[in-house]
Amino acid sequence: MSQIGEQAARVVDHPSGFLALSSRNAVFSVEGLAGFIAYREQGRHMVAFGGVHAPAESRGPLLDRFLEAASGRGQRVMVVQLRSSQVSLFTARGFTVNPLGTSFAVTLRDFTLGGTKKMKLRNKIKRARGQGLTVEEVGREMPRSEATFARLRDISGEWLAAKGKKELEFMVGEIGDEHDAERRTFVVRDRTREAQAFITYVPVWGERPGFLHDLTRKRPSAAVGALELCNSFAMERFLQEGIEYLHFGFTPFIVDPRAEAGASRVLHWLVLQLRRHGRIIYPSESQASYKQKWGTDIIEPEYVAARPLAFRAILDLMMLTRAM
């Protein structure tokens, strides 16, 4: 494990916590307090990712210092992908907290491709194999080289061009490069050895250690089942290595139709509308369906918090994530 991984493993307890370590994020820390807060600035807000990454005894003092720093700069604080365990930390400081989406994970020791519910999944994997597709891991079967990552960037470019929109930001992963030792990348290749698709996986620390199924990309012409074949190959390898959990990450707008006590009812209504009609921003239903077909057995809500949770906060968040 790299030095960054060793440090993060001691304080990060979030399924998507690795994303907080992005070089694009600013980091707030205080001498004498363990942990950190990762954030980016947008408009009037300092937007923190994943809450306070710190041991329980340091979270309150670290958050208070962060709030003081933001106030001193004339900015407000917003937090995205806040876990249930930290909701009270923020409500106690006057934040309005709303469900924003759901994260999914599967316990690998219990995983099997058997059963009626996974018949379509098995058929897609079989179909991909029948087309001559195979899977290799970068750094093992494939070289961890600039040439390899150039191919991956080409695939990502084709994928984005076909979607006709910009790459989302902040709450999504990155391709990485040949120097990135933490991220694991599995690549689907066809009979001619041409790369057709890939999935990246990043470490997860804390109470459910393992890997996060992070960035997925495929060529528009890739055979049906390419990504399913890729993920099944990765899961088999993780099982062999004794990895405990595979996290499928956060899906925005997948929330309970009933508003929680203390939540903003206007924002709750907006999130429900985005789930039903906001495919142009993010295809929540199809993403949740993909994750659930793997038999995910750990389902956890994640929240957005702000003080106040007003229209300007939502606008800044949408601008930051490039959702608009």
C-alpha cells in the first residue's frame, strides 16, 4: 500500500472515500487533530465530499474549525455523500440534511452467479465470451504503461462523444495513469486484442473494506455484455484474493419517496422529480438496476447537507458536478 493509502486507511470510513483523495480536491486539516475534510469551491460554497474523514473524537472539532474557516472567507459549507453516521454531527450545527441518493455493495463471500434472478446476467456474460471477448488486468496481464492508458482515454472519449455530453465532475472517479498504484483497472479485449471497454476499481477502507466499482467506459460498438464480463472477472479475482466487499458506489436521486423529518420538502420533491425525469442529468434508474442485478445486499442512504439548504446551494452543486 502506498503512503497515501496507509494514511487514508486510518481515518477514511466511506464507500467512496478514495474519491476524496483526488488531486483536484483541496484538503482542510488542523495540526493536532487526526483526519481531514476534502472539498472544492464553487460559487458561494465550500463543498465537502463525504463528510469529515477522521476518527470519531476528532470529527466535531475538525468540522467546527472548517466552518470557522469558511465563515472567515465569507463562504458557506455544503456536504455531499454524507453517511448516516454523520448526519447528527451536522444537524447539531444547524445544517438541513436531505437524502440525495443510495450506495450499494455486495458481500463477496456470499456472491454467486447462480439462481433465477441472475439468469439474464449469466446470459450476457456468456454472449460476450461467445463473441471472443476476454478480460485482462492492467499491471498483470496488460502492461501498466502510457500506451495502455492512452487506449483507455480513447475509449472514454468515444463513450463521451456517443453520450453527447461533458464528463461529470467531483462525485465520479478518474481513469488515472501508469503511476497510479492504488487504482486497479480491468480491460475487455476482442479477438484482435483491441481494447473495447474497461472498469476501474479503487480501495475502500473502514468497516467494510474492499474495492469500489468506480469508472466504467466502453466503445459504442462493444459487444453486449462486455461490462458484465469485465466485472464478473474482477469479482472472481477479488474473491481469490480474499477481498471482503465490492462496493458499487453512489447512485444519486435513489431515495425513499417519503421525506425524512427535518428535511427540506422542496429539495426532496426536486430529487424525486430528477429520479423520474432527470435522465439527461444522470440515468439513476438504469444505474441502480445495473448494481442491484449483482445481488447487492448492503444498501445505504447518503445525504446532502447545507446551512441553509437553499436554491443557491443546489445551483452551486449542479455547476460543480457539471450536471448543467
